[in-house]
Amino acid sequence: MAMSSTNVLAQRSWNWTLFRHDGRLVLSVLCGSVAMYPVEIQLDDDEMAMFRAGGQRAVDRLARTVRDRPQDFRARHIAMFQTRPGVTEAAARWRAAR
């Protein structure tokens, strides 16, 4: 089995984390109010272009959309993303570097 390559590219604590996971950009957005849960989606071509052009502000806007209407992203949700190889370690490296 091949090793995964995962890194955190950007993060807003208690809001969202943008990962590069096996060459894909994956956005993890913390949703909910009393019961918090992540919605994790792979960025599509348009969203990647917005990130390249607008940086973290573009991700802020996308995360707000996901948080406000998580049901609209259900079909794109990557189930159990946080348990995939390298994801937890990438998040820990990011936190340790801050």
C-alpha cells in the first residue's frame, strides 16, 4: 500500500482546515452549534481557482457556504476523512509549528 501525502495548507481555528491530501485539496469545515461535526469536501476546479486567486479569504467564503448549508454538500462529503492515513499527523504537525 502506498503512503499518503498529507499536509495542512491553511487553517482558521474552530472554523476550517485546508488539506493537501494525495494531491487533492480537501476542505474540512466545522459545522453545527451544540453538536459539532466536520463536513469535508474535495475542492472542485472552480473552488481551486478561487483559492489560488483569493487565498484564505476565498476559503473563508466557501467555508461559510458549507457551514450555512451543509446539506448542499452531502453528495461531496468525504466520509471518515479524519481517519485516513496521514490526516491526523498533518494536523498535529501544523499545530506544533504554530
